[in-house]
Amino acid sequence: MTAEEAGTAARMFKALGDPVRLRLFSAVASHEGGEACVCDISDVGVSQPTVSHHLKKLKEAGLLTSERRGTWVYYRVQPSVLAAMGKPLALPTAA
């Protein structure tokens, strides 16, 4: 793993170190169609402004992308994220 890859992975894991962010990320990742409206995932025990703050942090870490449609924002897991997150956890294969 290169230093750049380690830095990217560390930012992702740090963002997921917060329980609310982890719940939001999981809700988006497991939502039908791979996309979730903020209106469908905001029931995580905190206020709506706090949900928006955490979603912004997940976007800044490169974990989510978003698209505004009318008054709602829809979130998706960044396509390369799951592979990038799995890379530092993968065991080396025997030759």
C-alpha cells in the first residue's frame, strides 16, 4: 500500500468512526437501488441539521456522492469506495 492509498483509506475510516456517520453510510449503501433520499435515511436519532452535517463529512471523505432533485438530495456510495476500503483489510495471498 502506498502512502497516498493509506492516506485515502485513513480519511474514509476516520469518517466512519462516528456511529451516526456509520449508520448513515450503511443506510445509503443498503438502500434499494443503491441510492437514498435524505428524507428516507434521516431517522438516526439526531436532528436534521446534524444529519446534514454528517452527510457532508461523508462526502468530504469521498465516501458518498449526491445529487439534488427538486427539494431533496439523493446520496449514493462513491463507486470505488468499497473496493478501496477493502484493500487495506485484504490478506496477502500465498504464491
